[in-house]
Amino acid sequence: MKIGFIGLGIMGRPMAKNLLKAGYELVVFDFNKQVVDELVSCGAAAAGSGKELAAQVPAVITMVPNSPHVRAAVLGKDGVAEGAKPGTVLIDMSSIDPTESKAIGAELEKLGIEMLDAPVSGGEPKAIDGTLSVMVGGKKELFDQYYDMLMVMAGSVVYVGELGAGNVAKLANQIIVAVNIAAVSEALTFAKKAGTDPALVYQAIRGGLAGSTVMDAKAPMMLERNFEPGFRIELHIKDLNNALNAAHVISSPVPLASQLMEIMQGLKADGFEKEDHSSIVKYYEKIANTIVTPEK
């Protein structure tokens, strides 16, 4: 199967490489020529625009930062819509506002182009090892058609519902992850302030009801002062902004997400927006006047 892939950033590059390893024929496009050349060296073909790419393939994957980037890549000048034939399928794996997924899908439908929204969760490590969680919205028959291809990049691929439902699931995921990281941060800061070794507290509670995938991924980073980004604060701000916008449209209160947005805005103001979202602990350390590190 021949696939187009637009967006070769932190996530898109390893996802595209996994498709190549699985034997898919790829045509790629990104404004970063260096990363395009890297994919070409792995066996992909390069296109000079989304329009040129879409003219060559039956399906196009987009993996770009946010709603405006998807709209530009798909509906903008020299975008996918200008080159795609009727019957082409767009699989947008970006994390965007679900209302915008529906709006873009409606524009594409007028041109005879189908669309799935299929955002991912798991960050760069899972993109590299091909174990992402993919949440998909759109027509069920399209989901079934592209399920095997999506599974090349994923550990799980789940159909959620109509177009936009994939991004609803992703934003729900991002709310839970943000609140969970904050809870871990708050608890470990409390433990340290109380004079107890936070590393031992983590070991004591991780096997019980408080334990979670988030805790096991982020608590060690906090304790080791390792804030190299797997998922940057600035990207989580983007996702929470989309969650707040989408929730407000349907009058669904999201008070915890709102609080986490303000915490992350504070971290951005302190210059930590490029760090991993485990840096949420720095907010708690600042207000508690302590540093979460294990006892020596």
C-alpha cells in the first residue's frame, strides 16, 4: 500500500519509519528538508508539497502540531485537497480541536475526500517502538480498511465513533494525564516537606490503588531531575486549550483542566515550556519551597 505522510517532527518521523519498516511505500513531505532527506535515506520518496504528495497516493496521513496547521496542510495553498482525487482518504493523526476535525471533514466531503481523525497517545518513546495508543473517529468501514496499517504504529487502535470522536478521546486522555501528573507532583512534594523520602513513598504506593502508568513514567523523572521532553509542557498547553474550547462549546465544565492550564501557564512564564510535562512538579516545589529528591 502506498501512503502519503505529512509532518515529520518528534512523533511523525518515527511513525513514518515504522511504516517503512513494515513494507509500506511512503511519499513524505515536511518543510524541514533535513528530516525529509533522512526519510528518503530510509526508502521513502519525497514530494515538494502536500498537493504533489496527495496526487500520488490513495491515503494521506497528517501529523502536525495543531488545528491551524492541519487546515493549512489540507485545505491551504498547495495542500492535500488541491492534489487529491475523489475517494482519497485523509487520516489526521494530529491532536486538534474535535470541532475543527468536523469542519475540515465537511470541507473535504464536498470534494469527495474521506477523513478519519486518529490522534495518538504515548509520546516519542512509544512512537519509536510502535506502541502508541490510537483513538479513531470517522466511518467504521474506513477504520476497518486502515486498521492494520495503523496497528503498525501502535499497541492499540480503538474505534471511538463519528468524525471528531478520536480527538474527543485524546483530549479526555490529556485531561487525565495532566491531573494525574499534578497529583503525583503534589503527593511527592508533600512527602518531602513532611521529612519522608519521596522515592520510598513512591515505591510504597505504586503497587496499590494510587499506582498508574503515569506515576511509573513520571515519578522517576521527577526524582532524578530529568525533564528531557517526551511530551513538552507547551504541547500539553495546546491540548488543554483545545479541551477547554471544545468543553465550553457544549457547556461541559472542566474545572480541573482549567486549574492545570493555569499551572502550566505559570511554568511557561518561568521558562519551562520546552521541558517534559513532569516539570509540573516544579510548580509544587516553588510554592512549597522544597525540591523533590530522594534522601542520600
